[in-house]
Amino acid sequence: MAKFELKLPKMGESVAEATITSWLKEVGDTIELDEAVLEIATDKVDSEVPSEVDGVLIEKFFNVDDIVQVGQTIAIIQTDKNDDDDDDVNVEEVSEAPSNESLIKEEKAAEFVSQSIAVAKETVASVVSSEDRFYSPLVKNIAKEEGVSQQELDNIVGTGIDNRVTKSDILNYIQNREGEAAASEIETPVVKAIQPEKVKSTPAPPVVSGEDEIIEMTRMGKIIAHHMVDSVQTSAHVQSFIEADVTKIWNWRNKVKEAFFKREGENLTFTPIFMEAVAKALRDFPMMNISLQGDTIVKKKNINLGMAASLADGNLIVPVIKNADQLNLVGMTKQVNDLANRARANQLKPDDVQGGTYTVTNVGTFGSIMGTPIINQPQVGILALGVIRKVPAVIETSEGDFIGIRYRMFLSHSYDHRVVNGALGGQFVKAVKDYLEAWDSNREI
């Protein structure tokens, strides 16, 4: 019998760890090749870890809610394959007794595996505080390295499952603690004397009546809430609004959508049309396709459009269309539909939600005419698409102005005023409008 180490696979350049959300197999269960063994979650997406072999699960090194590093062994699977199946040996050689040298090697190997298992179990078992509060090995290691006492750790407000302390929580605590320490060094004795003592406290329990219902936030809901608050505290949000006449697009889509579906097997929605216009505008205004890291501006070479998509539980996720400016309308449509469908089915991979340089969200899906979206850090802009409305409008012609029925929509552009001034923010969203209004009504699909 051979033993196979099931490791946490690499899930993208910026993903170094994942949280185990559930075990789909228990010790003693039979596992087939490519069958899912457990479910994991990163700060970006949920996914499954499949088995690379057929066999039986004989050892699990981590529990639900434990954090595992990429490349770390999660479990041991015993296979029917012998360790020497790949060796070219005859029957007589197999029947011979093993040599002393091979026995020594096997004993050392067995001892090494036993020690590894013991260390892993010890690591997992040592993550509970004196108050029976759960801490992941990663959080404990950070606390040890940064000199955070157990009492301080117990007072940190957690945003993870069951209010557990996440990596972001302890890093934010350390950063704030350092900031407070620096501030206290420059305070005068008089100021110190009148300052009330800061006391770390956990949030008060919700005040409810007997008819109220208490609903716990989901893991993803907590992550989104944390990111939104962090973005508002980080970026100087400012908005520009503009109205676009999309009558030509409306009529053109109605004319070609059936033929498009028959030929491509895809529904032609408005989203890929809008994404194409945004990609063109970003190419015209490359300083909107940047990120801000501290005091450093990173100008992105690729135009990777984030597309906010709704999940079944009501939360939003932002899969990314890579190199969007290089796609034609057919390619853009296929990308949009594929990412939206896999988002609804919870089948996105970590790479699908990484590398975005600018984000678009369609608030018109819910009937909103406009919105003030929050920037997706570390990007510097996000565009909200309002609902398309049939309205009376003034139409300018060479023969004079007259009133007509037009299809119009609002574009709401939020941008980071630390690096994007009003001129650039306004010019960019106007460029999107101009591309939409200049649509070719005779365009071939």
C-alpha cells in the first residue's frame, strides 16, 4: 500500500492560504480520482479540493475553520498501488526478504511521517485560548512574532466565522497599536492626564424584542463588509454623473440578438456592449487604469475589467475579464456569460477574481437609475450602469430641435480623488458615453 499526501493546491499569485469550510470525506471513506475531498474558502472565492488518486482517506491534519497554507499537506490518502509498483522486478526478487539497509530506510521514513503528523496535530491543537476562543495557526504565529499577548488577542474583535480573529483583524490591530504607541510618545503629560483610558471591548449584544429575528452574517458577507469599510476609509471618493442616449444600441440589439443566439449559442445582453465601451475609454485614458499602493502609482499595462455579479445568497462577487480591450464583441459576450453563470453556480476559481484594474457594476439590474459605488481596492475607479429608460428627450437635427422618445441611461463614475482629479474623472466617463452614442447601427456581428 502507498500513501499519497493531499496538499493545498496553488490558487493564484496573490492567494497564499485558505480556510477549510467543510470536509466532504471522513477518515475511512473511499475516494475516487478527481472526487472532491473538502471545500475551502479564500478571501476571494470558495472552491473544492479534488483528489489526485483513488484510495481511502486515512488521516486528516486540519479541522473545519482551520487556515492552511498553499503547499501544506491537508490529508493522507492510502492507495492500492504498492510503493515498488514502478520498479522493474521479477517474482524471485519480490519473494526475497528485504535487506537490512531497506528496513532501516523504511523505519526512518515511518518515523519521519509519524513526527510530521504529530507536529501537525500539535499545531492544530494549540490554537484555543484560555477563554476557549479559536485561533488559527497563522494568527497565533503572527501574534507570537509581533509580541501580542494572549490577553490582547482575546480582546481583538474578530470578523471571521463566529467572530473569530482573521489575519486581517490581527494585522489591523498591530498597525493601530503601533500608531497609538507613536502618538503617545509625542503627547504632553498634561494631555495624558486628561485623556480617558482606552479600553478594548467587544461589540455589545444586539438589543432585540421577542418578535425580532437574529441573523448571523455569512462569511462572505463579513468579508465584503470589511472591504467596503476599508475602501471608504482609504480612498477619497468623489462621483461624476452623465446621461447617455443608447437608442441606437437598443434598436441594434433587438435586431441581431436572435441571429446572434442561433450562430453563437449565447444570449447577447447589454453588458458586453458596455464593457467594450469602457475598455476603449480606458485605452484612451490610461491614468484611470492604475492602482495606488501607498504613495506609489502603478500604471497597469493590461486592461482587466472587473464585473460585479450577483450570487445566489444575494452577495456580490467581482470576476475579471482579462485583456478586455483585445476582445471583439463575440469574445466579450462569451466571457461575460461564462463568468456570470459560474458565479451564480459558485464555480468560480481564485484566478477568475484576481488582477482586475477597473470595475463595472450594473445597478440598473435592480431598477436603479444611478448609484454611488464604492471603489474596489486597490483600483481607483468604478462605473455604475443605471437602468435603461424610455423617456421624452430633445433631439437636435439640422432642421431644428424636436421632442422624441429615446432610450437613455445614467453612468455614475466613482473615483479616487487622491490621484484622479475631476477633469480626468469627468473626461473618462464622457468618453464611455461618446462610444455608446456613436454605435454603428449597421454593425455586423
